[in-house]
Amino acid sequence: MLLPGFLAFGQADTVLFPVKVVLDMVAANHPALRQAALLSKSAELNLRQARGSFDPKMFLDNSNKQFQGKNYYDVLHVGLKVPTWFGLEGQFGYEQAQGTNLDPGQLLPPSGLSYAGLSMPLLRGLLTDQRRTALAMAKVQVQSTVFERQQLLNGLCADVFSAYVRWYGAFLEYELFSSATRAAELRLRQVKQSVLAGERARIDTLENDVLRRNFTLSRDAAGAKMLKTSLELSVHLWSEQGEPLEMASALKPGVIGLEVLDSMADTWNFNRMRSDVQQLQPLLREQGNNLNLYVLERRLKQQTLLPELNLKYNILTEGIYRANPPAVPYWNNYRWGISAQSSLFLRKERAAYGLADVKLEQARIKYRMKSLETTRKLQAYWSMYATYNALELDYRKVVAGYQSLLDAELARLEAGESTLFLVNTREIRFLESRLKLVEYQMARYQYLLDYLREAGQLWRFFP
């Protein structure tokens, strides 16, 4: 599917395809944006699943035995359990039992027995348990997904900008060699006319023809490079229907929009990033946030070192509802119990806690190393960006100098004081200087993109 045309640009047969339009298309249709949305949705669903562990649960247990016309037993137990974040579990229920072969402990009043009470751990599971830990981890992962999304979009934006810069650099090279080829063809025609008029030697045509052929070959190579870089950029372009787009040959890049990279570098300069990189760089923020997962895991394993000691207490009342209060106060009708168990040596529990502690320390070391590595990379990229920024500014003076030398040599040629060899030499030097300037420009952009990618701030171009 071919990409449609955009703003008019220069010649009638070309259209400008600015980087802002590219980013808008990427933001609207790129699959990575959908992937980023799925990351957030997945984290929210995991959080909902963890919260589901605290949903109230109803239960029903009915057991009946009839044999040879005899009702051995008919036992009904229905109720509701309500877990809470604090480790307590509320219990509400109704029990009814009838029959001739009931156990003594199953004997109940004819109207049944209602109860309401609590169960709670007193040691293991008092501060946290598997259910509460899972919910806390899900909340951490939701926040980490935000940073993961930023990192994904940051890399995508850096790839798009980098591909566009390479395309723009190849286009500048193609334009320079095309201009040089046209100038060489014009001079070759002028030389041939001078040779026919007897004003110049035939060898001058050979020299200019060799120069023209050299420029033509370089132009064709630059055209192939421009095609290659345009295809690399088109990888990021998708239609609303999710189909990949192909860039038409009439589309041309431009410098419009690239200046935003320099303004972003001013906003997120190295001094700012170095002072607070752990709070600004998405990958470091994600890793720092994920340290809480290891802290939560170690805290859970620490609870397993305690013995299990659980308490249950229920207030009992006859039937489901009674209009008249019972003769015996509610607090004198109760059922309670306590249970306890513990491993004698706790080898399994102590090993699990030790492993959780090791994992936490490993994660902290990895985080510190990544933080230092990020700071060093930022410093290196910023230094290279500043160097090539200065080189580009200074080299413009060199290009201007070669321009002046070429103009002067052309004027001398018109006055009969120079030769075609000197003019061609000056032109080659001028072309080489302009190519070198393009090289410095593209290097500055690439190091700037490397810096912004490492700083992790390019995601801000996307909604």
C-alpha cells in the first residue's frame, strides 16, 4: 500500500514528508502502541484478579441419608465468608441437623443455629499472607507497567527518529551529488564548444567527462542509499487497517521538525539527568519499583518462620431470627477454637527466606550497576553530541571558505587567469567539505538520539 502525498516541497514532482507527520502516523497506527496498551490492560487485569481473592464467598453443604424408611441424618450448613485486608475473616452462617443417627456434637435446636464470628491468625499470617502479598505485588506491577510502556515507546520513537535522520542524510548526499553532476554536465558542454571553437585542447573534455562520470556514479550510489533508508523508515508506517505502508519515491525528507530534538536536549540536559537519573529514566524507575516485589516476597517468607496459631470465635443464636431475646445473653452462647502447628527445625522455611534475601540483594546490586552504567552512557553521548555540535558550527566556516575559493577560481577562469584543472580541484574540495558537513550534522543527530534514548524521554512524543 503506497503512502499518500503531503505538503508541497521544492520541485513540482516531490512532496515533503516531515518528521512530525511520521510521528503522528506512528502514534496513530503502529502495532507497538497497541502492544503498550495491552501491557496496561494486562496489569489491570492481574490487579483485579488479586483483588478477587478478597471477594466474599458463599458456601452450602447439605448431607442427607435415608435407608429402609429411616432418616439417619439430614445436615444443612450454609453461610458467608468475608475476608479482609487485615487478615481477619468474618463468618456468618446457619446450621440445621435432623435425624436419628446424629453425632452428639451435631445435635442442634429444632429451629437450627445461626452464628456470626471471626477467625484470625495470631502469629504466621498476622502481618501478611499469600493473598495480601499477591495484591500488593499486583499494585507494584501496575506502576511498573507505566514505566515499561514509557520504555517501549521511548525505543520506538528513537528508532523512528534515527531512521528519519539516516534518510535525511542520504537525501542531502544525493542532492549534493546531483547538483555536482548537473554542474559537471554543463561545464562539459561548454568545454566541448570551446574545443570546437579552437579555444581549448581536446584533453580538457576528457578531464571533465571523467569528473562528470565520477559524480554520476556517486549520485547513483547516494540514490540507492536513500532508497534503502526510506525502506527502513517505512517499516514503522502502518495504515489504520493495520497494513504496512510503502513510501512513494516522490516523498522527500526535510529538516523541519528535527529542531525539536535540540530543544528536548536543552530541557533534559546532562546536568539535570545526572542529578536525578533514578527518578527520570523509565528503565531505572521500573527496576527501582520492582525492588518492592523482592521486598514483599522476603516479607512473606519471613512470616513462614513463625508457627501457625489461629483463633476462631463465633456467637451463637437459636434459629435464623428471633423477635424475643434469648434468656441467656448472646456473649454466653459461643463456639471458639484455637489451632497451632509448626515445623521443628524450620529448614525449609529458613532456606526459602534466605533465598528471598539473596534475590533482593542481587536485584539491588543490578539496580546500582544499571544506574551507574546509565549515567556513564549519558555522559559519553552528551559529550559526543556537544563535540559534534561545535564541529558542525566551526566547519560551516570551512565550507564557506571553500565556497569563496571556488567562486574566486571561477572568476579567474572567466578572466583567462586560471585553468579547468584548478576549477575542478576547487569544486571537488568544496563538494567534499559539504559532504563532511553533512557527516557532522548526521553524527550530531545520532549522538543526540543516543543520548535521548538513554535518558528515556522520547516517549513524550506519543500520547
